[in-house]
Amino acid sequence: MLYEKKINFAKYLLISFLPYLVGMSLEQSLDAFIAYLIIYTCIVINHIMLLTGVNMLVNAAQGYDRVIIVSLFIGKMVILFLGISVGVHFIGNKVIIPVIFYIIQIFVLVFSLKRL
């Protein structure tokens, strides 16, 4: 079964956005608020690409091209780097907070798996 279908995305998006709401409520500037939204969007895209890449690796016998799989993981890293660099640019020294939220979000992704 595809990993994308095993994830309850409503639960994932709701629970994973809660720490970002807390972080955004503590910020006073609009730039930091927008940075939190960009970082959250980059991380969600990163996790979707992770699920797609893992699914391709598990089902590699179906003939997925290695170049596609490698480019997916490289794109994943580029998006993650883009999110962190936007955070450094707009938030500065407080960029560690969204990084901690990213680690929490990995556990939320695992928690959002549907039990079959």
C-alpha cells in the first residue's frame, strides 16, 4: 500500500500546525510570521517528498528510474535548505525554534499513520 494513503493528512496538518501557531503567536513582526508560514510549508512539502521517495525505494522492483529517486531526495534537501535559509534571513537567531518544530513534526508524521 502506498505510504501516502496510510497517512491521515487531516490529523497530520492539524497537530503539526499547533507548535507553529504557538511560535507565530510569540512573534511581533509580520516578517517573522511570514517566515514561520514559509518554513511550515517547506517542511510539509519535504515530508510529502519523503513519503514519495520511501514508497519508490520500497517498490523499486516496479522499475522506478534511479535518477528520479535521487533527484527527489536532492529536491527534498533543497526545499529543506530553502526553508531554513528563509528562517535565518527573517528570524535570525531564533531559527532554532522552527528546527525544533521540524523534529516534533517528524514524530507527528509517524503518529498520523493509519492503523490498518
